Amino acid sequence: MSEALVATRAPEAFVSGASGARQFWRRLRTQRAALVAAAVVALLVLVALAAPLLTALEGQDPTTYHPSLVDSARGGVPVGSFGGVSGDHWLGVEPQTGRDMFARLVHGARVSLGVALAATVVQVLIGVLVGVTAALGSQWVDQLLSRLTDIIVALPLMIMALALLAIVPSDFPRPVLVALVIGLIAWGNIAKITRAQTLTLKGLDYVSAARLSGWSTWRIARRELLPGLAAPVITYAALLVPINITVEAALSFLGVGVKPPTPSWGQMLTAADVWYQAAPQYLLLPAGALFVTVLALTVLGDGVRTALDPRAASRLRVGTGRKREGKA
């Protein structure tokens, strides 16, 4: 009987998965803020991917110095209005160096978004592996991994990242290193979420049926548990991306993140802290890009959470219905 239950579950799971995807999209479409945020994120990703094409269209690159475009007598302030904005330099140039701001901004988007996404992938892979292993393993395995997760959660992320980034040789690719450090230090919370959800799923009838039919632990995890973990993992991962962007910017601001001449928004903010009066655009452009990116990703992550959580959607519907009744 257990084999029959497991065997007949595959098409039902496929149908429920397709129906769940439609319900998710229908709920997400009702949230205008999330849709606007998704459009902004898509545009930022497109700009990051097309950075070489955009800078080639402008005719500039992010590393070439233009000393003739800065006034050395005034300490390196860009020549011209609005930081040297012109047909050749769409957003002006950097103080002192004369490097093109537009080129550095769009190439900095590649670094900031790339590091954040790569770090999120590392966090998700480690967190899901540790959480599922703890939930499905023996008691001593669960205790060992749970205590290790508690230690990881308790570690101060910025201090540990500063220490690790300071001792690694400088010839190691810095964006890759920053992504690995963030991912290897900050996977604890997603491991806790995955373990708790796996323990809940493990007690359901179809998982028990799969176990009674002789399926291996790995097959049960892959076929029965991972689909049920998709919603909480995707929700938390969507909220991790803006956090990781902020961490990368903070590390670059502190001088241990991405190193020059590779552009990064945090690195640009570090160099701009003494120019906010003489050349305010040098500070406002990367700060504005960072603010818009983090805000859009946060709103999108909250929208994904609401769309994936039917209980949240039900609460919204109940609240709306009460308001309508009160107005009537």
C-alpha cells in the first residue's frame, strides 16, 4: 500500500507544482510594489550584464585616467559643470583621476550584484545541506550540526570577514574571495530554517510511505523533501541578496573588499567621503545606486514571501474584506 501511495504521488505532485506556480504568479501580480521592484531589479541586472556594451557605446572604460579633465590647482576637482558631464562622459568623471563615472558605475553593478548573488548561492547550498542532514541524520549528527550552526550564527559577520580578507594573499581574485567569505560565514540562519522545515515534512504521510517502501534517505530528500523546502528557501534567499550587497559595500568601504582598479559601489563610496562638498555627484551616484538596488530587492523579497505564503495571502484577504464591510 505504501508503494502505491508513493507511486501515485508523482503526477499529483506535478499538478500541484504547476498549480502552485500559477497561484504564486497570481498573488505576485496583485502586488504592484513587488512588480515595480522586479522591473527595477531586471533593469539593474540587464545594465550589469551589458556593462561592456554600454561603456563601448559611450566610448569610455572604467580604468583609463583623464588628467586633463580635472583641475589640479583645485585639488583635482572635475572641470566643467556637474562633475564634468559631457557628451563623452555621461555622468562626469572622478575627482583626481578623471576616470569615467558612468563606466565605473555600471561595471561596479556587475561586481556588487555578482558578489551578492554568488554569496547567496553559497549560503543556500551549505545551509540546505547542513539543515537537511541534521534533520535526517541520527541524534548525535543532529546535535553536532545544530551546535555548529549555533556557533556560525553567533559569529560576528563583519569582524570575521575583516579577519579572513586581511590574511588572504592579494593575488587571489578579490570578488570571488569576498563572495566565498560572506557565503562561508553567514549560512547559519538558512540552515536553521531548513532543519525546522525538514523536521515538519519528515512527519508527513507521504514521506513515511516512501521510507516504508524502502527508499534511501538521499532519494527521500531529493524526491520528497526538497520540493517542500523550495518556498521557504527561495523566500529567505530573496531577502539575503540585498543584505549581501550591503555587506560587500561595507567591506569595500572599509578597504578589505574589492581592490582598485576593479570598480565597486562600496569602493567608490570609500574614495568619495572627502569629496562630498567639492564633487557631490561622486558620492551621490554610487550611494543612490546602492540605495535603489537594496530597496528594490527588499521589496521584491517581501513580495515573494507574501506570494509563497498562502497564510499571509489569506490574512490580507480577510483584512481587506473587513475594511470593505466597514465601509459598506
